[in-house]
Amino acid sequence: FSPCISLDDHLQQEKDRKFYYKKLMKEIEIAHNENKVNLNMKETYEKLMQPLCFIQVVDQNLYKDQQSIIHAIIQTRKQHKRQVNNHFILKENHENITKKMIKFLQENGRII
């Protein structure tokens, strides 16, 4: 759901907003309970054998500049014949997020 694929890109985006950057860094350290954090999940998503579904809210600008990364993941997965879905949802139609998630889980729940 509006995924952050490259934490490194997101950190670069947030560097201009120092308060948010420091807060984000602390949250990352706490979440991972370690100093070393995988900053780029692109390869992980490309190699994942289970079905993958991206749901992106069009009006959200939270992880801007990551669309090219998501597109590359989708292309790589398609080349390797790994299931991937990509949905764009308008913010005002947020109820469609739940519908998309339910459908994806109904179709792939046993595999995942």
C-alpha cells in the first residue's frame, strides 16, 4: 500500500526537512533494532516467489520518485513470470483499497 521501496531514496527526499529526517532515522533504528538497515528492497521484491500486489494512492506524495523503482520491479517480475499486480487508487476512493486487498488475499491467501 503506497510502498516505500527504497528507503535510501526516501531518506534523500527527507534530508531537506531536518526535523522529520532525524525523527525518521530514530524510527528506522528502533524498528530494525540494529544499526545496519537494508535501504533498498528492490532486489528483495524482484526475487520474491510469492504473488506481489502494489496499491498506490495517486494523491499521496509520500514516497515520490519511487515510481520508476516500482515499474522496474514489475517489469522484472513479469520477465520471470512471477505474479504482480499494480493498482492506482484515488484518495477519495479509498474504500477500493480494501476491495483490492480482499480480492488479492482471496486469490492468493494459500500461497502467501
